[in-house]
Amino acid sequence: MSYGQVTPAGQSAPSCYRHPGTVSYVSCNRCGRPVCPQCQVPAPVGVQCVECVHEANKKIPSQRTEFGARARQGVPIITYSLIAVNVLAYILQWVVPAATGYMYLVPMRADSEPWRLITSAFAHSTGSIFHLAMNMYGIYLCGVFLEPRLGRARFSWLYLLSTLGGSLGILLLSPPLSATLGASGALAGLFLSLFVVFRTNKQVLRQMAIVLVLNVVLGFVVSGISWQGHLGGAVVGALAAACIVLVPRNPQRTKIQFSLLGVLTIVVAVAIYLAAVAVK
């Protein structure tokens, strides 16, 4: 196949294969096709066309984190997004005060209003912004450590399971007519996940153990803190992290990780359904 157009002298002038109307005497050093300045990609020797560069990039193996996720540069997008959703939900609670009544979790209503299992983890007490601020700061601290190592998809799934785990703990252990809201259950899951991720780093484990003991004590001593949600989120979050972190390196690791997370999700969903029916 030839690329070109006929000149008045009857000679064929080469033209860009992507822009036939543009004459170009420069060719891709891989495929040899003429390329105009718009389609030229600088190479160590000469230039290449965009298609050759695209094909070459596909053959370059993507860098992976220690747990098999795609390595990414920049800010932890999922962490910031979760914080943004929580803040927007808090603003909604102030703008529309009645919204809080549709968001908090009441065990007795869980079977007929299942959305509360999720929305309760994004609503916070409007009595003090301290509740929101502390939870968002905790999500940020855990997120900047976990998301780059686990990857966006795994971290998102971990957060969802921790949220559901917190709701499960409330259904099983809280009074049927109690009302609970806040991201503490999900945060507890993220915090326990750090123990799984850094399980071989004794110095980090000692520091986190101190914080964990203080949180456990506060959960039982200070009124208004849902230790039930903390416990459920922590247990399920740790199990979810184990599904990701403890899978050994092998070509099927990603498939195994997501399969285990899928099974855990089904187990948690069934447990929530049974607990909601039992409460009713």
C-alpha cells in the first residue's frame, strides 16, 4: 500500500497515513509510514507514529505493588473521594435536617430500609463537627498508607466490607431501637487492616497497638460510642485485608484475591440478612 498524492509534475508526494491531505517526508522508523508533525512521537532514534508507540506501550509490563495492584503515582483518589462524600453528606444534614432521619441505622428497620446499612456510615452527628473531623482524619491517615499498597479497587472493596461489617455488628449487638451513624465502623476496619498489612513490622505494630488499646477502652467507657460497630467493622475489615495480603505471589493472585473478597461479601450479606430478620 502506498501513501501519497500526485503533484503537478506527476510525481507522488508522500502524505501522512492519518491525514492524507498533509504532505510529509518524515517516516516512522518502525513501520515506515509517512507521519506529519501532529502524528510524530519523538523516539531515541528518529520518530515513531502514534500507533507504533501505542503497540509498544502495551507490551511493557505495568508496575505492580507488593500486593499485586497497579502502581500509581499521585494522590489517593479513593481516600479523598470517601472524605468528600462524607463531607457532602454532612452538609446535606445541615441543609436538610430531616435527611439524618433517613440515614442513621436502626436495627429494627434494617430489613425494610436496607439503604441505612450504607448511608449510616456517611452520616455524622450534627451536634459537633468533632465527630466528622476525627473520622475523616482517621480515614485520611489509613487511606494514604493502604490505598497505594492495595490499589484503588481492593481498597474500595475493603472499605465497603468494613462498612457492612460495622452495620452487621450493630444488628447483632445493639438494642433493636438504637440509632447509630458515623464512619467509625469502616474506620475500624481500615485500622485493623493496617495490622495485617504491616504484620511483619514490629515497630509499627507496637505504635498501632497503643492506639488500638486506647480506642477499645474509649469504646466501652465513653458513652455515645458504638463499640458494636467498631467491633464488626474491625473483624470484617481484618478478614478482607487477609483476603488481599495473605495471597502469595503467583500469576493467579489477582483472580484469587477478588474471588476471596467476593466470597466474603456474600457471607457478610447473608449474615446481615439473617441478623435483620432475627431483629424484626
